[in-house]
Amino acid sequence: MFTGLILETGEITSVKKRSGGAVLSLKANAVAQTAKLGDSISVNGVCLTVVKKSSNELSFDLSDETLRSTNLGSLRHGDRVNLEPSLSPDSKIGGHFVTGHVDTIGNIRSKTSIGDMLKFEIEAPAKVTHFLVEKGSVAVDGISLTVVDILKDSFTLVIIPHTAKLTTLGFKSSGDTVNIEVDILGKYVARFLQREDKDSRFMKTLTEGGYTNG
């Protein structure tokens, strides 16, 4: 579990394809200093397990599914990625709860300046925007952000200069991809409402069909 508060950006050193997936390696500072083998690290919002570590380099195994369903499959040597270690019992809770399980890959449709802020419009399928709420939370490349507007096939968000400076969104532009994870609380609420609606329709069918007791 993560919070969406990025600790630092890391630099990709290699992505080596192999049967069934790939091995991703990156350089990091603060994250590498405290990481241990088996630790979970959020890399662009994807929960990965440390399988190898040197002084300032971490390596992770990527499955074919991860390569297909996230933007990690398009990474190349020298690319920057957002990094966050998993929550520990003494961690401060900020941002929102992020699982590291990406729902879809979004495309940056536009990036515009509003004073010293940056506004993004991100294209996303209905299966994702359905769970978004204006002023609610969403994780974009692992960053906890606030949804501004929900449009037909996209949503918008605004980032402050601090976020632009310390994460990859600062240098991404139109046409670039981002990993999107909707708020897990929204998923649970939607699931609960679906179940309630299903149960209600089932009871209505029983009643109208004359199957009530008595």
C-alpha cells in the first residue's frame, strides 16, 4: 500500500526482455538506501518487488501482463520514473491510499500553463472515468492528485510547481502515457451499490412473480 506522495524520481538503467516478461533496473538515491530484497516499491504507480540491489541500483521482475497493462513496457534507458516505498507502521498518512494496481494507461491530451500551475487533460476509458469524482482523488503515474473536471472520455487535473519539479509530470507532454489508478474507496462503493441494485431487482422479480412467503 502507498500514499501517492512521491519520494524521488529514479533513472532507468536497463529493461532486459526475457521469456515471460522483463527485468527493469533503475538508479535511485533515498529509495535505494532503505530498500531491502523483497520490499514493495511503487514505480510510476506500479507495485513492484525488489529482486536485486546494489548501492544505488534496484532491479524488479516485470511480467508480460505488467508490460502490456502499464507504461513500464515503453520505458527506455535514461527515462525517469516516480518512486515511492510502501507504507510502514510509522509512516505519515498523506495523499490517499494507492494499491499500486494500475487500472488503465491514459494519454495526456493537453498540457497548459495557468500562471505557475500546469493543467492536464488526460484521456481515459469510461470504465475508469466512471469511478472518478470531481475533487476526488486519483493516482497518475503513482502521484496522488485531485480530479478537477470529468469529461466525456477524459478528466483534468492541475499540479502545483512543487509537484512539477519533483515528479515526471513536470516534463511530460501531450501524447505521453500515464498509469491511472482510481481511488480504491470508489471501487468499493460502486461494487456495494451494484450489489444493492442487483439484490433489489432480484427481490422485485420474486415479488412480481408471486414468490413471496405468506
